[in-house]
Amino acid sequence: TTPHRFAAVDLGASSGRVIVGEVAAERLTLHEAHRFPNQPTRVLGTLHWDILSLYQGILNGLKAAANSTPRPLTSIGIDTWAVDYGLLAADGTLLANPVHYRDTRTTNAAEKVAKVLSPQALYATTGIQHLPFNTIYQLISAQGTPALTAAHRLLLIPDLLSYWLTGEPGTELTNASTTQLIDPRTRDWATPVAQALGIDLTLFPPLRRPGDPAGTLRQEVLAQTGLTTPLPVTAVGSHDTASAVVGVPATTPDFAYIATGTWSLAGLELDAPVLTEASRAANFTNELGVDGTVRYLRNIMGLWMLQECVRAWESRGTTATQRIQATHTQDLTALLQAAAQATPLRSVVDAGDPAFIAPDHMPDRIADACRRTGQPVPRTPAETTRCVLDSLALAHRRAIDDAARLSGRTVRTVHIVGGGVHNALLCQLTADACGLPVIAGPAEAAALGNVLVQARAAGVITGGLSELRALLHSTQPLRQYEPTGDHSAWDRAAARLGDAQVTRAAT
Ligand code: LFR
């Protein structure tokens, strides 16, 4: 049979891509049609997404996808990072440039929220981990601003881009759960939470579920891209992490996953949320997944820490050795090789600490954290890189252990998907830290999950998540890492951070 072609728009924090997936009964291949940078811009002290440039990147990507072969696309799906949004006037005009979740405007929002709703009550209803940038904190911080006051409608980032393509507003459920305004038991709005906080839920257009239709391309877009009418947009797991977890090639139920990239999202797929006080204290989230699932996970800083270090080294031009190791991005390979030779577990930091969320001065912040916990301060880029990767592996292990304990499940395999798949040292250290086999791949899990949900909605493939995953397993290249080394070294490293981590989780 002739394969169907689907365009997956997948926007990450540092780049966006339009990827074409070809799907037939036993076949699944990806081609990258277009990749473009995502460059946040600070204006008058506020960090913004450059949303029009991202939209133009999508149009260029769709054009490239249309030109790449004469065979038509069957549909388009969009996934991006979570929590952020655009505000629209009644006529659909975007009222302000969306603010980046790493902006510090939400610094005092949790206190304000706690005055009306205790963290315990908020968690018991929404099951969402405390992250300073959750949409409720952004909305509380924006209360009284001209844009929010004038807003007629709020669209989460993938819904905003989809609206521009089709003219049809909607709120996709997996991403909506990250607003902290959804009750994971009913999978519908947590109206009492919104009311208590004075958040107007009528700003959100009706909920859509992954697989639901999301309109067809407007005439303007057809003209801009050279695509032919009528081309539908299908709602997918529009939160990139939801799509990435669909893209985990698991073949048994006893798996944990780590979706890696700017963040590491480490945890389990569950059928029902865990809303216990122990789960709240451990800062686990119950985001909603595709097909009625729950993503029970913790956010870990991820490769952001390394990206920010490299950016700092590139702009600083320190000693000659450091330059050799870090100035050119092609030297990332050299840097990782040097890190692999550095002393293991010499110093570790808490990669779950929100102190690492904001941009700038990352090597100094890592050095400070080592100093505070009485550990040697990394001196070179290689040592700092090793510290970051050891710390990530340790945080991966802790999240997976905690998730298993808090949900009463057993984990026998760890799947790593996303950009971190290319980082063999991180994969090996994670296997070592967890004491479990790691299966790494695919790197483009979010795009694959996006494509698979579209293909199923179009009737090209059938089945539940396990059938979709079986197709991934049989078509995508995967690499396995077995645990090595002295496991107790990881216990000792964890003990060095123990107290700091417990204190943070309890607040
Ligand atoms: C990953 C991700 C995470 C979310 C963070 C902020 O790209 O979507 O799941 O917590 O970005 O939106």
C-alpha cells in the first residue's frame, strides 16, 4: 500500500522543526522538511517567545513538506512546550507577545496563590507539581495587566499556532493539564480552583482530545505554503512531552521513561493519577496523556544546564584549554569525551532545583551549589560537564525510584527518548545510576508520537498505545545500555545531596 504522509510540527525550546512522517501498516519513516531556530527575546526586561518568527518557520516548513514530493499530506499536527499562552482580542488579534516560562515574573505568585488555596488543596484537585511557571502562576502575575484585562480568549502555544493555521480555536487536553486548572480524575476543568483564584475559565475555548479534528488550513495558508485544499489539522498530544511519551518504543508495561532535551521528564505512564500528600511532597506531577493515560513524572533541569554552560563558555573565552574544549559547538563531542575521562561523581548538584531555571551564569551557579554542599568545585568545562551529567543521571534515578514507590509499580527497563539519546555518556550514566538497562531512542520521539496519533485518527493504523509502540519498536533504531560500575557510589553521591533535596520538596 502507498504510505500516507503526515506533517508533525514540533517546537522545542531551542529549535522548531517540521517533520514528515510516512506511515503504512508495517512502515514508519521520518524526513525532516525544515528546522529553524527558536530565539527568545528580552524586551523591556521581559523574556518573550518570538511567536511570529516561529509561525513563519512553520509556514516555511509546510512549504518545504509540500515541495518535497508530489504526494499530498493527509494531515498536520502540532506539539510544543507547555504552560505558555497568547491572549487574543475579540477580533482574534494577538494582544501581546507570549511570555517565556523562564521569565521571572512569577517569582512571588506561589505565595499569592497559597493565600487563597493551600498547596495541599491545590495538589489534591489538580495533581500538578509545583513549578514556578505553571499557567496559574503566570495568570496570577498577569492579573490587572492591560492585556489580560482586555483578553477575550486565551490560547496555549500549540492551540494558538493551530488557530492561525485554521481559524478554529480549541484547547487541547494534554497541554491544558499543565495549566494546573484541570482535574485529572474528571479530565475536565477544575472550576473551583479557577473560581478561588479569580481565573476566568471562559477565556479557554472548548477542550479537544488528541485525535480530534482541529479545522482545515485557511485559504491564506494554502497560498503561503503551496499546499492543496482541503488539508486538516488534527489535535495530537499537543504538549511535546505527551507526544514524546507516545513515542516511547516500550514492549512491556514495566517501563519508566525519560523524555530528554532541554528538560528531562522522568517517570511512569499510569492509568489513574496519584494525588497523595506523599506524592505532592515529592513534587510529582500528573499530567494528562494520550488515550486516557497519566504522565506521572518529575521535571529535572535536563540538558539546559549544559547548553547554558556552553553558552557561557563561548561568550567568556577563558583559558586556552577551556576554549579548546568548549568554544565551537562541534567540540561538544570533544567536551563529552573529556567529561567521560573526568573523575566520576566528584561533585553533584540537585538537578531538580528551580534555582537552575532562569538563564545566565550557569557555570557559576553550579560552582556555588557544589560549594554550598561542601563538595569540590569543578574547575574546567570537562569537570563541569561531568558534574552536570552525573547530576542528571542521579536525578533520573531518584525520579524513577520515587515514581515507582509512590505509585506502587515495579520498573525493569528505562527508556530514554528525545535529544539526550545522542548523548551516549548520559545514557550510560543513567543506566549505571538506575542499575537498570536503558533503551535509548528514538531521538525524535515527540514528532513520532505526533505522527502516530494523526495516522490513527486518519484510520491508516489502528490500535492502542501498545500497538503504536510496537510499530516504533520494529521500525526505529534503538540502542541498549547495560548498567556498569559500582552501584554504591551512586548511593553515596545521593547522600551528599540528601538533606538539601528533602528540604526543598517539603516547602
Ligand atoms: C518540555 C516541556 C516540559 C514542560 C516544559 C515547560 O519541552 O514541555 O514538559 O514542563 O517544557 O513548558
